[in-house]
Amino acid sequence: MKSKLAVLVGALLLAGSAYAQTNQVLSVNAVGYVKVDLIATNKLHLLANNFEPLNGPIAISNTFASLPPGTSVILWDKAAQAYKPAINRSVFGWPVAGSNQLIRGESIFLRTAGASTNVSTYPVYLMGEVPDSDTAPTSTYASAAGITFVGLPYPVQTWWTNTALSMALPAGSSLYVWDSAAQGYSPSMSKSVFGWSAAAKALVLQPGQGFFVVTTNVVNYSEVKPYTWP
């Protein structure tokens, strides 16, 4: 899975299309997208939304409107500590559950369609308004006592150890990232009484990338907007 971030000022973003069209600047709001190239044919990807809704909810059905029948989205229920039933796209489109929104700062699994295809990747666009000084100068969350699926709440690459979550997690916690190419988790990264492991210290999280943490305690944390403008 490869991703690319674009941020535009006063832009008109066309959901479900393969491009963003600039328009006259009417305000200081910044809108943008993260382009993610999904590996085709029955591959899992761990994705995260980093944006605020713009002209409508950032939902499964509109974000993944261009993906073919057989595509599935799997949500994690952190309260129940279990996966919810998969949301599957049919030849008739996404079901009612496709209205589930992609919450900023959380992550989901997406499985590309299992049928053979003549393409190697599917491009998708995670898009919306860039969280700004008015909408989200800080973003506050609470982990579960167990597994929590997480994403960056702001569309900017960030060293893991610079996040408030990494600092708030207690010793004994672990971090996992998904390797779409290998279709497996990278080796777990743990936190001891001396801090995070070398691999965790070297990890730079990307916009659009999901990950999850495991901890025995509920952890409250607030991420501060890491850029000055907007």
C-alpha cells in the first residue's frame, strides 16, 4: 500500500473520482486528500481517515464508491473487543451499513475484492477538510483496556514517539502496524519502563495509515494539531 498526501486551499474535491480540481479561493479553509493505492485481489489494508467532513459525512459508501463488488470493510468494536460483521459491497453497491462513518483518529480494515482482476492496484482517496485551529486545535481520545484501532488525527507524517498516545501509554503496552505487501503484522513494538523499543522510535506514521495499540489500562490522551496553519 502506497499513500500520497495533497492539501489544497479552497479546492473542490470530487468524491469517488481520481483527481482533485482546484477552484477559486473563497476562504482560509484547507481541504485535501490522501491517495492510497490498494493492492488488488483479496488483500487486507489497515486504513485511517485524517480529515473532518466537508460537504457530507466521510462514510464507507462514498469513500470507497469506486471499489468493485466483493470489497469488504471490517470495523473493530473496542468496547466489545471484537470485530463487527464485515460490510460487503455487492453488485448493487454498499449496504445500509455502508453509511458508517470513518472517524478521524480511528482505523479500519479493508479487504479488496477476491475475484481475479486485470489491475494490480486500486486508487482510493481519503478526503475532507484539514483539521484546523477552529475545528480541532486538539483531538481527545480514550483507548480501550485491550486493543484499540488508531490512526493519526491530522494529515501529516509523524514520528510515533512524538504522539501524545505513545507518551501516555504505560509500560507493557504494544504497538502493531500492518504490512499490506506481506499481508501480516510487522513485529510488535513494545514499551518498557525504559521507553519504547528501537523499532518504535524509528517508526514514522503516514497519513492514511492505520495501526493499533494493546494496553491493559484505559488511556486518555489529547493530540495537539502539529502544524501552525490552518
